[in-house]
Amino acid sequence: MLTIGHFLEALTDYRVTGDEPRVSTVVIDSRQAQQSSVFFAFKGENVDGHQFVPAAFAMGAIAALVERPDGDGAWVDCRAGVEKLSWSGETPLQIVVDDTLVALQQVARYWRRRFDCRVIGITGSVGKTTTKELTARVLSQRYCVLKSQGNYNNEIGLPLTLLELRPEHERVVLEMGMYTQGDIALLADIAQPQVGVITLVGTVHLERVGTREALVAAKRELVEALSADDIAILNADEPLVMSMVPHTPAHIITYGLTPSADLRASAIESMGMAGIGFTLHYGNDNVRVQMPLLGRHSVHTALRAVAVGLVEGMHWSEIVVGLQTHRDELRLLAVTGPHGSTILDDTYNASPASTMAALELLHDLPGRRIAVLGDMLELGSAEIDSHRMIGIRASEIADVLVAVGSLGHIAGEEALAVGMSAEQVYLAETATDAVPILFEIIQPDDVILVKGSRGGRLDRIVAALTESAEKA
């Protein structure tokens, strides 16, 4: 059980005695504090978490990690070293450190090393969260699994996940995101994964890292962190992913649709809203699978989860059951819209690869197809060409295109340029502007894909359409 002593031992020369107060949760939001929580006070650009230390204590937090003590309460200075904890526990404790973010990472690194559970790290430009969810689902058929919650995939979220580790956990599935080079190397150093999974390398974050080569190098940090005893699971269908092979000492397992992949899928059958079917091939094994994931692109998600299950010693019977994941655990959701239409809510985020995959799903479904496409952000020099490419594909698939935002308009204009009529293409400045357009054009049994980066807030479109359907 995590105790105050473990925090001090991670940060100083203090040694845990076993008598220290136990910690229930670790939080960075004072509103989430509860009895026996530890609160980390971060200094943000607009808000200083130190202002909320009293609020965390009022909610029941037993201690707070701070960069400066406040008030007359009990405090211990880790900057000077701590050999003995002289604290009764009757009042909350302030633990003073140089940098609360570094301290969080240091405590998480220390705590993870106290357990011999196996850690699976997942990164890539697209599909990390869905792969994480499905992988955890597969592994949970045999093991007690801890997984990243929500978007806890960065230098704050990953340490918070690791601090939830308990002795009963046998496998940990962690999503690893990045902002720039060095981020994944840091996360891997904290988490010490034995299995690294790479989805694909697209153009997301190109604006920040500059070049595709730099982006590959940043994603490659996960497999570079593995040892010769570890396993790298790589996408055989993606040359940029396969370029990582010489850069890792780990044993490599490849997956994909190409015949040379160690684990491959064939005979893919889209069943529309009912999901997909395909045959898995691994060594001499051939296994037919049906699962409720939507779209042909989901086969790669399944392959990653299956590969992890296989390297973790699971039987096919366990893996197949695990693939029957509930849709509400995944990103793309199908909900009812006005006049009995179906809305494909894929508004969590967008990249060229994920938008193309969403359009392919739309293509597989019966009915009149409406694509509502917003801006794809952080694409750097690939921004214009990527939106044009999406516009061309949308013109081939959609009966109606509603392009939202300044970048979305590039896709809409390209769709017009390659042959969609003016009656088929609508341009909206914002998500709010798109709502009345859709109310005007939606017909019974339409299928409406809503896809865009979070910054465009296309989720407001989905909310407005579903609310109208519920009231009808």
C-alpha cells in the first residue's frame, strides 16, 4: 500500500518504516481530493495549484507536494533531505520539493520499480487509445490489468496511472503520447515497459517537431528503450514503423495485412454497424474472428491487441473472447440522430490517417452518406495537402459534405474542384454554424460522420443533433 513514507523515500534518503499514514489516491485537482489523498500543486500558465492546497486539505487530503510551504501547518523539506519523519498526522503535511512535476515523476518511477508486473507501452500517431482499451480487454481475460484512464498519456497522466499500482496487478497497459522529442523516452524511463507497440507514424505533431524524420525518431524512443529480453510489436504495413527495426535490441513481432507479417489478417469482411470479420494467421494457426468494432481500419487495432495477448502467453480462446469489446469503451460511437438517422461520433480528434479510416467506414455503410469534416490541426507543412487529400476522398464516398472551419474549407473546396456539385457541399465557419445546415438536410436513414480535431469542437454538433432526436 502506498504511504507517505514511500513519497519521502522516493525523494530523499528517508527509509520506509511501515508506520507511515497510508495514501488512498494521488490527485492534481483539489476537487478530486478525498480522505487520505495526496495533492500535487502544479504551477500552470494561468493557474497556480498552490492556491488550492487549503481546498485539497478541506476535502480530506493528508498531504500536498508543494514548491513553497504555505501557512503554519506541518511541513517537511525534501530539498534538504529527510532522515526522520516527525509528524503526528493530526494535521495535513506539506512536502516541499524543487519541482512538483519532477517529484511526481520521481515518485512514480520509484513506485513502479517496487513491482515485477509486466508493462505494455503503446504509442503512434493514430489509434493509441483504442489499442490500449482493446489490449487491456484482451489481457483481462487472464490477468489483473491496470490501464491508463482517458487521456492520461503524458508526463503527468502516466505517473498518476503508475501510482495506482497495487500488488494484485499483473499487467499494466499504458498509452504514451508526445508533444515533442524526448517525451516518450521520459515516459519509458518512468514506466520501464517490457513490450512496446507502435501503431503508425502519420503527420500529427508535424507542426511541433518539424519533419517526418524527427517524428519517426520521437515515436521510436519507445522501442529504443526496450532491452534484448523485451518485445517490440511493429506495423508491417507501415514503412516508417518498420524503419525502427535497426534501432531496437528487442525481439520483433510484426503485424499487418502483408503476407510477410508474423501476425496477419485476411478475408476481411465489413458488416456495417454490426462490426467486422476476418481471419487471423499466426504460425500454423488460422482463427476466424467476428468483433463489434466499426470499420476495416479496426483490423489493425485488433492485430495489435492479439499480438500482445500472444506474447503474454494467452490462448486463442481467451484472446477471441477479449476481442468482443463493448463499443462504449472505444472512441468512435454510433448514436441516433434526427429522423432516425445514424450519427458516427468520431469527434475526439482527427489526423489524415484517422479521417481517411473514418471515411472508409462511412463507405461501408448503407444509406445516404453525409460527411461533416472539420479542421485537422498540428499538421505543419502537410496541412494544405492533407486537407485536399481528405476532400478528394470525401467526394468519392459522401453524398453530402459539410466542411467546417478554415482548414475544413480546403477539403470542401477540393471536393468541389474534383466534381462534387455546389448542392452537395456546404461550408460552415464553426460547429455552431453547421448545426442548422444539418437540421435542414438530414433525411430518414442518413448516416452522418462527424470528424475533426478537438479544437474545432465538432462534439457540439453531435450534442445538438442527439438532443433533438431525444426530444422528438
